[in-house]
Amino acid sequence: MSVIELPVLLDWYQFGAAVVQFCLALMLAALTTVAANEEIPVVHQDSWGDLWLFRFLVNAAGYASIVIPGFLLIQYFKRKNYLETGRGICFPVIKSCVFGNEAKSALQDDVLLTTRNETVESSTARQVFKLLFCAAGLQMSYLTWGVLQERVMTRTYGATESDPGEKFKDSQFLVFMNRILACTVAGLYCALIKQPRHGAPMYKYSFASLSNILSSWCQYEALKYISFPTQVLAKASKVIPVMLMGKLVSRKSYEYWEYLTAALISVGVSMFLLTSSHDKHLSTVTTFSGVILLGGYIAFDSFTSNWQDALFTYKMSSVQMMFGVNVFSCLFTVGSLLEQGALLESVRFMARHSEFAAHAVLLSVCSAFGQLFIFYTINQFGAAVFTIIMTLRQAFAILLSCLIYGHAVTVMGGLGVAVVFTALFLRVYARSRMKKRAKKPPVGESTVQKV
């Protein structure tokens, strides 16, 4: 980088930072209006700085302080044609991060096909054991994760007869804890088990990473304003924005049954939300903020899945994807936490409340190993079996939450839950039938059976 170009990059960085600060100031001007027009539970709003919109903007500004310089550097290296002119010890790192191996490959499909063939040839007893292992691992990981998530975000720590205790409020720290452990687990997995040669430019993971961070943050924050069963049903309804994002991002087309089941899911969720009675606890009252945060979670998560689908056109494994996304997630969250001074405050909270420390660690362990169970189940049995297991998990999660935390559900609300899960199972059944029909050979051709 020349001496003349360095000040130019610094000027662009200062300009970008100024734009972010200006937008932040404009949004902050609307915060008082939001606070005035919405009744936010007192337990969640000790000051105007506790407003979720303010925290969202501060977090976004922290991510922008990392994204903008990174974007400028990427543009600089591409403009300078660094692949032909670059030299030195930094060349392999810059090449991997900015350019990668642009040649895309279908080798990943070959790896999955080999895995599936090995699965078919294994004994029935071994297959049953693997299926039970995957189902038990997914259920234990994500049911425990759901119970702990609700406990951390809706209950106090250190409460005594004379002291009401305090709540943990920084959702971004929980996201950081989840991502750093997931990054470590995925890195160790890639180091111990041979993976395909990586081909995607590393910076492309940052897009999925940002949307993944924001979706997880919205998910944690939403529990301050809505009940956990409501959140689970909202997750079930994300097939609708996923389909919309699929049309916009990946130009996908969908069958009539996909639109029908999406409509049934919408009806079921609406029945639950409109008829379920509010709990007495302030933390479970469905508010406008909760609906907005759920919408943010669904939108960001829909973008993440579609962007990851596009990235899989490069030669990579699911664990490599997990590692790449979580590396950037750790970078963004720790940078934002350090800028806000929130990292030390969260660590002090952990030191004050050992129970919270145990919950946060266990939450991260369940999240990290749950992702590994997801990849293993899909590789061994396919997406249809995985979807059935996770749909059952959502139903069990609602039941478990109602039993442990006492959420009330009306008869009509229960019927809405039944409609949602019926639609989900119909999607799985219709999709499996479509795949079997697509695999049938044309009339007149013989079927080759593997021995």
C-alpha cells in the first residue's frame, strides 16, 4: 500500500464512520417517541439506554466499525489486482480472505453421495442405532438450550427475601459465548477430520455471519417481551419469509403445496397469538416490541440460510461453513462488546452469579454440539428425517416450557399449535413424495438395483 493511498483509505473510513454516526443520531431522535407510545415492562427499562432499539443501533454501529474498513481493504486489493502483483508472507492470507479459489465444484455432492451409499449398505440395526443417537442428541441439545434460554432472559439471579436480584440484559454477550464455543468445536473438528480443500473467499462468510448474529440477538431480546411458546411458533412460521428470500436471493420457484402449507402455518400461528391468554408475568406479555423483534429474527435468519445455500456452490463441508461463519461472528461480537465496554460488565455479572455462569456455558455447549448433530443427521439420513426430528423438538419445547414456566394456552391456541405442526408434517411428506417421484426412471427403462 503506497503512502498516498493510505490517507485516502483513512478518509473513506472516517467518512463511513461519520455516516453511521449521523444515521445513529437520527434514529436516536425517534427513541423517545417509541418509548412514549409503547408500554415497556418496568423490569426491562431501568433507563432509556435499556431500550432494545437503542441497543440494536449501538451494536450495529460496532459492527459497522469493523465492516467498513474491511470493505475498503477488500476493494483496494481487488482494484490493485493483488493476485498478480502481491508478494510476501501476507500473500496467502490475503488471497484466502479476499479471493479464495474462485473455481466452484460439485465435489461436495460426491462426498454426500458417498456418505449416503455407505449408509444404505450398513446393517439395519446399525442404522436404527444411528437414528436414535441423532434424535436423542438433537432433542437433548435443543430442549436444554430452549429451557436455559428462557431461564437466562426472563428470570432474575441472586434473588433473596430482602433483595429482588438482577436480570442479565446483554443478549450480545450470550451470542458471543455461543459463537466462540461453536468456532472452537468446528475448528477442532476440521483439524482432526479431513475436509475438502477450501475454495470460497473468507470474506463471503461475513454476510451470513452478520445476519446470523442479528437473528440470534433478536431471538434472545424477544424473550423479554413474548412467551417462549410464541417464539417457537414464530420460528415454525419462518418458512414463509424463507420462501420470499429464496425468490429474491436465489431465484427459486415453489410448488403449490408449499404455498398451501405456508398458509396453514400462518393461520395456526394467528390462532395461537390472537386467542392465547396473557400470563401474569410481565416478561411473557406479547408486546409490539416482541413482534418487531420476532420479525427481525425471521428476516435475518431467512437471509442467513439462503446465503449459506449460495455459498455451498463452493467446495466445502458443513463444518467448514460452521467454522467460517463463527470466526466472523466472534470478531464482530467481541469488537462491539469491547467498544461498548460491555464485555467486562458481563464478565463481572458472571463473577457475581455463578449460576448464570453455569447457564451461559451450558447454553453455549448445547448450541455448539447441536449444530454438529444437525450436520451429522442430514448427512446420514437426509433433510426430511432431520426436519421431522426438529419439528417434534419444537412441539416438545412448547410443552416443556408450559410445564416448567407455567405458560397458559387456551383451547383455541392449542388448536392453532396443532394446525402449525400438521402443516409442517405435510410439508415433509409432500417433499419426500416429490423427491421419490423425481427419482423414478422413465417408462421403458429398467431400474438398476444395487446389491
